[in-house]
Amino acid sequence: MNTIIQRYIFKELQPPFIISLAFFSFIFIITQMNVITGYLVSYQIGIGTVALLLAYAMPYFLQFVIPMSVMLSALLTFLRMSGDLEIVALKASGVSVGRLLPPVLLFGLGGAILTAGITIYASPMCFKATKKLLYEMAKANIDAGLKPRQFIDTFKDVVLYINDIDRETRTLSNILIEDNRSARVSSTVVAPRGRLFFDPELLAVRLQLLDGAIYQVSLDDRRVNRVEFKSYDIRLDVKRNMVGLGQKSTNVKEMGLNQLYRYIYKQKRAKPNYNALKEWHKKFSLPAASLVMALLGMPLGITARSAKRAYGIGLGLGFFLLYYIMLSVGWMLAESGLYPPVVGMWAPNFVCGTIGVVLLARAVSEKPVMLPSMPKWLRNRRWLRSR
């Protein structure tokens, strides 16, 4: 009988988990619509490439959402069982609350294994694949960022204004360039026309300006020089502006477990890299959060009555919000080195796990769970009916 009950609970945990995961994934896609629109407009890419970018971004999102879905699954399952008096019937049959715990822990362990696979393997691979895809997009559409009648500041220390662009012949008209790449001289280049050349391999833009003038201002003595020209070439290096696409050294987010360990050990001899240490502990603390959240959601669902179902869900979401606030604060403090990254990444699990153990122990011993009372205005049914 106990095996049948545990199978029943494990089966009941699955639909809320799938629904929660699908719901939060949909929310993630909605929040990314602005980024998707930017890619469509700036790089003129197809829907297939956009879908690929979203697929690459999903693992980073899922490593935070899976623990939340596990908690909501346990909370909603036991809220329903409590509201339908199934928990009361099980207790009357001699089944203690402790005997209902194994399927919940097993389900949380499954969520932990899934999250571990994402944090250790899928997330670094997708992060690297995203950088490669964006890099290829930039090479294929390097001229898409140049827009007429707009001040373009995507190039470092250079502001560019072009009145009109002929995309077919790549000719420009009425060009203004503010060049501050020199530490001592500020240059303003004005030309009525010019031509555009691209080097996709070197990620460079070469502007050939015709029949224009250069106004140079010395920043030391404020003298102004004017130089006229028939032809003047200016080179704009796009690669310098692609730091986000990985043109610097390898990011710790794209390192595998072994590579990250060797990197931390190498840096430890000189100066500890707090960002790498934070990434290392995050790969294990986030999977452990699935077990912690399952352990916390079960007693919250058992102790809530059907009349307080909405309040029980609110408490669960409140505890979940507490966990991620602590995780975010620990994340920032760990990166700054104010305290060890191991504390910042594992403290939320310890706090929420302790709360879950206390609540579960009181539920097993049939003691009332000491939770914040429902606000008076929420208990007032007359107020609800008047609304």
C-alpha cells in the first residue's frame, strides 16, 4: 500500500512541474521579444536563426527555473491533496507524513540531476555556441548597423553620421565623423560623399571620403587646424566593439568543469578569481536547490487548508523570492570578494533547507506550523464580496 501511495504522489508531481516549466519558458520568450526584434531589425536575420538563439539561451534560464518548478510542483500537489482531504484520509489509515517524503525527495533529486546536466554541460556549450553564432551574424551583416540620419556610436571613440546610404553601390552622402581616438587631438571630418568597403574576415569598415575637410583641435593648446582633401580613408575596427561576442579571453561561463577547475587552480597561485569561484560553486548549488525547494514545498502544501490555498501559494512564492534575493545578493558580494563565493552560493540553500526541515518536522509531529498569519483584510470575506 505504501508503494502504491508513493507511486501515486510521484505521478501527481509531474503535471504541475511540466505546466510550470512550460509557463515560465513562455514568460522567458515574451521577455526576449525586444531582443528578438533588435536582431531582426539590426541583422536582418531569419526566424530560424532567432529560434536557434532562443534555444541557446534556454539552458541559462532553465537552471534557475527548474528548482522553482520543482517547488511549485510539490506545493500544488500537496495543496490539492490537503484541500481534497486526502492527507487526512492517509493519516487516518496510519500513513504518517514522513512516509510521503520519499517520492518528493526522489522528484527533487531528478530535478537536481537535470539542473546539474544543464549547469555543467549544456549551459557552457550553449554560451559558446551563442557567441559563435552572433559573431557569424556580425560578419555576414556588418553593414546593417550603419543607418542613415542617425548618430552611430557603436565604434569606440568614434561618432558617425551619414545622411543617406545607397546599399547597392555602398555610396554615402553628407558624412560627419567625430574622431576622439587620439589622446591629444580631436578630429571632425566632413565630406559630401564617400564610399563604403568591408572586410568580413578582419571585421573592419573602411570609409573612403571624397572632397572633404578635417578640422583638428589640439587638446593641449586648443589650436584648430583645417585640412582639405580629395580622398581620405578612415578605418573603423568592428572587432574592438565585439567584446560581448567573445573577442577577449575565454569567459568562465563557457568553461567545462575540468577546464574551470584548472583555471581556478592556476589563478589561485597569483590572485583568486572570485568570478570563476562563483561560477564553480553555482554549478553545484543550483542543482542542490531543487532538493531544497522540494523539501520546502511539501510541508507548505500539507499545512495549508483549502480555504487558504491562495495564501499557501503566496507563501511558497514568497519563500522562493527570498531564496533568489539571497542568491542575487550573494552573487554580487561574491564577485566583489567581500566574502567567500562558497558562502554566497550556498547560504540560500542552507537557510531555505533549514526552514524546510523545521516545517517538515512540525508537520510530522502534528504540531502547528508557525507561519505568518493571513492579513486581516484578506480574511474579511465581506470585503472580498464587496469587491
